[in-house]
Amino acid sequence: MRKIEIIVALLFAAVALHAQDAKMNAYINNLMSKMTLDEKLGQLNLPAAGDITTGQANSSDIGKKIKDGKVGGLFNIKSVAKIRAVQEVAVEESRLKIPLLFGMDVIHGYETVFPIPLGLSCSWDMEEIEKSARIAATEASADGICWTFSPMVDISRDPRWGRIAEGSGEDPYLGSQIAKAMVRGYQSDLSKNNSIMACVKHYALYGAAEGGRDYNTVDMSKVRMFNEYLPPYKAAVDAGVGSLMASFNEVDGVPATGNKFLLTEVLRKRWGFKGFVVSDYTGINEMIAHGLGDLQTVSAVALRAGVDMDMVGEGFLTTLKESLKEGKVTLQEINNACRLVLEAKYKLGLFANPYKYCDEKRAATEIFTDGNRRTARAIAADCFVLLKNQNNVLPLKKSGTIALIGPLADNRANMTGTWSVAANFNKSISVMQGLKDVAGDNVKILYARGSNLSADSLFEERATVFGKTLNRDHRPAEEMLKEALNAANQADVIVAALGESAEMTGESSSRSEIGIPDVQEDLLKALLKTGKPVVLVLFTGRPLAIKWENDHVPAILNVWFGGTEAGHAIADVLFGRVNPSGKLTATWPQNVGQVPLYYNQKNTGRPLPEGEWFQKFRSNYLDVSNDPVYPFGYGLTYTHFTYSDLKLSSTFLKGNQKLTATVTLKNDGDRDGKEVVQLYIRDLVGSITRPVKELKGFQKVYLKAGESKDVFFTITTDDLKFYNSDLKYDWEQGEFVIMVGSNSRDVKEVKVSWIK
């Protein structure tokens, strides 16, 4: 009976959805029948406003363009009052009164900023990640925004690439789960005014730029593309994401913005995407520099490939009319693009109420609330990764004297990290403030800057954007170091807040060297020579090469850029109020020469035997082992977890039988804590080469001190599937290794046979 009820419910839902679609189609058909060609092209035009970055909205003719129906939306305009004023022009002064979309780069929070996406991913907590997106949507929508250019789901295995900070690391399975969680959080229920439309980006393969240099060429086989890089984009599409952004890079010799294989063959036909595609900032115009032709030519290429909206470049607005006359594009192609943009506005409810997101009362009660800040604080603490804790230096005692030293120790602006465009930096909590608030009066804190971020002032200037300031200290380096050592010598323990500044990572922030900057390294070495215990609080938006630090510093807590409440969250973990539970989602190399380095690599024909450092005529280096400093999935806590041997329900399976893998997890430490239990599978023999292991499941488990729990994973043939050389998605029979453990390196394993 239960199955019948479910079937009936699904049928009713399908009928209701069909009725909604029919109503929308009728509305848009009627509207488009009244539109001129210029007005249709206007819907494809997305200028930038000037609140966050400079853009055409500052020009004198933007108001006229809106009145003439030549603007489909604006982005990066902040506040309900400003947005309402512009929307009024669109719906009260234009001929057809078509409302505008209002977008913004709401990447990891609005005014309440959460950890950078790479940091968020290290929580391995989909509920928390979805909640962060839900709060971001609520705040942004309360300020008039209805569309966000997030989530970024690009897989990256090259920490030189600055935008690795904006993604979820190196793994396609984990990245897919996070993509779905973010879309759910942003879009929730688009009929309500506290949900906004998401835009998954950057489609596709942007994170594989050669040399880790932003905007650079991408070239890979389609087997790698489909198995390792495309899954998170598809997951976002399957989750119902409303829009998608084309990437800057080329793929197979064709820029993604004009790549019909990506935008039509895969996205529309293979995956069934129903939303609209927007170019990235001047992405269409940049195909000129790629060498595809003049503005008219590349605009036609982009439209035919499947781009529906032109961000900033205005090539669609200014050239497609001529291209239509010359037969380079068709009216059907223009109509399809226009329809998809109008459908997005309809789904957001803007035709029913153009001012749906313009309730000025909401901003006062829903943005940067105490509740949102408490949530941001809790989530940030769960994202920090304890990399080392020799002799239990951490947690710190709430007594004695702490020397807080470093250029990032008392800098509010850098706490929020890259792409925090709506943040009020003055309201962020610095490490200094956080320690004071959490430690109370029983702890004396001595602060010294110790050094600048880098000896190279030009390097610092290049890494400054969005109003952040690095506050360079112009005192002699010797004077700053002397001040720091004086504070250190009076203290019981040293907390060194070092690493990258917020804008040393993110867009256009690639680095050829990925260590801690020079003068900070010198400062750290001087602090260690005092003989006092040193805790390195490491700020970064990428995996860093810190082998020396791992070898010499007693305790290292990686805090990424933790957002608005970073300082409080850092103090919560340092003093043990929160037991750290974050796990890395990208491999940390010993040096930049190992890059790209990732856990799910392929075995070569001459693999280095396990446990070996070097063998001649094997796949290795002369000067460094193949091992990372910290593997994917790695992270310590203040307690200790023990894994039992892995138990399987069977070691021989046939067809669609299910396999249950069980491990007993015990917290045999003296603190309550969380552990991310990770499931990996290796396909030993395939029709194509297969990775040495692939993440296929995980569970974040909370255990009290002394508590044990059986952790179960159900494995099906879906977990064995991959794209073969014909791009057919299926599984192949054979032997598989099932692995469960605390990270990608330290696992328990059992071999099984699975036949069709």
C-alpha cells in the first residue's frame, strides 16, 4: 500500500509541475510575441554595477538602456534602496515592464561571512555547508539580491592556482556532495523571498589550468574530464541549479564560452540542463584574444554554442542583430536564449512581484544577526584542521602569558578571505580580539607584529583588492623582530599568526612558490630559537608547502580564512572549547615541484613499491619522496580514535547485490570529539587504467570519550561505475579493494570479487 501511495503522490506532483510549466510557457509566449528583436537582445545583456567593482552602471546611458529594454539584469549593486530604484525604472518606465535580475558574488556568505569554500569543505559536514548557503541566501535576498554566482565546483589539484580557495578541493565525489548541498541551501524554495537562484561555475575544467596560472589553457582527455572533473557540475545540475557560468579557459582548443560540445552536447543533451548559461566577466570578448575572431564573430560563436547571457561585454547587444541579417545566427537561437532568461525571472517570481526582494524591513532583522554570527563561529571552528600537536601543546591553558605574534594576528580585514565582497571588514573578529574574548582576564596577552607579510612591498600591493588593506608596517625589520622576541621571552607559549593574506589567494592570485612568505619564515625560525612552545596558526587559501614547519614547529592549526567570526572560532579551538575535527580536502605537497599531487592518482607501469623512498627506473624523484606532507582526508583532534578491522557482509558478490562494510570506531581519548570516517574503493582491473583509490562515502561521527560505535557503509554497483574509453558509464566485474579509515593514507582494507 505504501508503494501505491508513493506512486500516486509522484503522479500528482508530475501533473502539478506540468501545469506550472504550461502556465509559465503561456505567459512567456505571450510576452515574447510583443518583444522587438532589440528587446530580446536586451534580455541577454548583463552589465556590472559599480558598488563592488567598476562597471558600466556608472555610465550615463545605463538608465536609458534599461528604459529601452536593453538590460536583462545587473550585478554587484548593494542595498534594497538602490536595487528598488533601478527596478522601478525597468518595470515602470520601460515599454514591456520586464523586471531585472540582480546578481552578486555571494561566495561564502553575505555580510555574515563563513570560511572560504576550501575551508568549508574541510568540515565534511553537508548540513553545515547547506546551512551556510541558506544563511547567505537569506541575507543577500534581504538586501535585494536574487541571484548568486556560486557555488564554484571546479576540481583543482594545483595549489599554485589561486582560485583553489573558492572550490572544494581535489575530489570529484566530495565536490559533488558539496555542490548539491550549496544549491539546496541557496535555492531552497524559489517561491519564497529568502531564496535566491544559484549559478554553478566555472563550466568547465577551470581548475585544471596549466601551471596553476589563472585563465590559462586546459587540455585533457575526455576520459579524465568525465571521470574526474565533470561530476560536480553534473551534481549541481541534478540538484536543479537555475543557471550556469561558462569558464574562461579553452577546452580541446575551443574557449569554454564558445564550446558547443560542453554547452550543448554535454550540458543540454546529455545532462538535460533546463536553466540558462551566462558568460563570465567579458568572457565572450576574451575569445578575441584567444584568436577566434572579432567581436561580432565570437558573439555569434558563443550564442550558437549555448551561452544565453553576456556578462559585461555587450557583444550580444551590439552585434547579434547584424549577425542575424548575415545568417550567422538564427532567430530561433536568439529566441531560445531570451526565453531561458525570462523563465529564470518567472521562476523567481519577479513577474508576479518585481519588488519581491525589496522589503527594506528585512535587512534590519535578517542581515548580520547575532544568530547568524553564532552559526558562522561554530561552522568555522569545525573547518579548522589540526595538522600537528606534538606533546599536546594544544589546547592552551586559560592562564599565564601568551605572546601573540605575526602580521595576521590583529588584522580584521584579512579574516574573511577572498571574495567576501559584501562584508564589513571592521566588524570581523581578529585573532587578538578572539583570544581576549575567550580567554578572559586570567590570560595575559602580549602582542607584537613581528614582520610584514612579505619583504616585497610590490608583491603585497598585487595581492590587495576589494577594499582590504595589508597595513604594511614601515619600521625597520630588525625593530619589529626585536619587539616580537621581547614579547616571546616574557610568555609561557607563543601563538604565531602567519601565512597568506586574504588576497594572496583567489582570482588572479596564482603563486609559483607556495610556502609561507620569506620574512614570516624568518620570524618563525627566530621564535622557535627562544625555546618556548610555538603554536603556528596558519592562514591560507591553498595547500602550502610547509615540510620545514611540520618538522620543527610543535603545533600547527590551519585556519584557512575563517570569516566574520574567525577570531572567536580560532580561540575556541586553541583553548579547547571546541575539539577540532576538520579534514583536508586537498593534498599538501612537500614542495612545489611535486605539483600536481593528489591521492586518487593512477598507477604507472613502473610504480614505486609501497613504503619505498626511491628506486632507479621507477616513477619517482631523485631529490624528494612521492609522499605528501599531509594526505587528502587528514586531520587530527584533541582526542584519539581507533578503528577496528574492516568487516564485509560478503567477499563475493553478483549482479546488483549490495555490500555492507562495517568498522567499529572507538574514542579512546579523554575528550568528546568528531571523526570523519572515510570509504575508499579501488578497482584492480579495468578496461582502462583506474585510480589507486577513490572516495565513495564518508560519515562524520560524534563520540563521547570512551564511546564506541559501529559505522556502516552500503556499497552498490553504482559505486563501481566509471566512464570507459567510449564514455559509457557502467561498472565492470572483477576484484575490488574496499578501504575504510581516517584519511586516504591510513585505512583498513579487504578485497572482494564482484561479477555480473
